[in-house]
Amino acid sequence: MPSLDQALGIHPQALMLRARRAELLATNLANADTPNYRARDIDFRKILAGHNSTTKIDSTRDGHFNSQSKGMFDAELMYRMPDQPSLDQNTVDVAAERARFLDNSLRYQASLRFLDGRFSGIKSALRGE
């Protein structure tokens, strides 16, 4: 019988990574007018490629992520190079950041829907439906 980790695949890790990326993108947008602020982002595909679906996320309790698991993504932070540098050396392109934030949000919601479907299927199987 497959484990819950196998049934859910990489989606729990993808959700955590999407949430972390949303924080980064929101921070970039919040600092759009800060002189010398350098926009940060993560390479979603590179991180997930390095963490297969059997990778366990460290937790202090079931359902909680600790700072160590958050730190594994911080190691992959990159600085974004602007298409057009600003005079105050800020590298945030507001329109591009908003587009990235929206794309990330849609992908986060898609992962949530996928997990919801998986849990519904598991509940149905447990009920014998």
C-alpha cells in the first residue's frame, strides 16, 4: 500500500516553495521605491529538481515546518538582473514582479486543487466508495 508521501507526490514541497516565493515577490514589490534594493527570487524548477518526491520536509511537529526547512530554499536565492537599471540602483520592475506574483499565485492555487482532489480520493477510498 503506498504511503501518504507517495500519494501526494511533490505537491506539498511545491506548495511550501510557492509560498516562500510569494513572500519574496511581495518583499520585492514592497521595496520597489527603496534605493539600492536588489530584487530576489528563486529558481523553482532547480530547487524541485534537487528535491525528489520522497524528500521529507523537516518539522518540529506533524504539519509544522521549522526554520531549517525554510533555510533549504534560502540557499537557492538569486538576485534578479534588471532589464533596464534605475538611477537609484533599485532592480525591482513593478510590472514584471506583479506578473510573477500573479503567475505564482495561480500555480499555488493549482497545487492546492490537486492536493484537495488527492485527499478527496483518499477519503473516498477509506470510506469504501
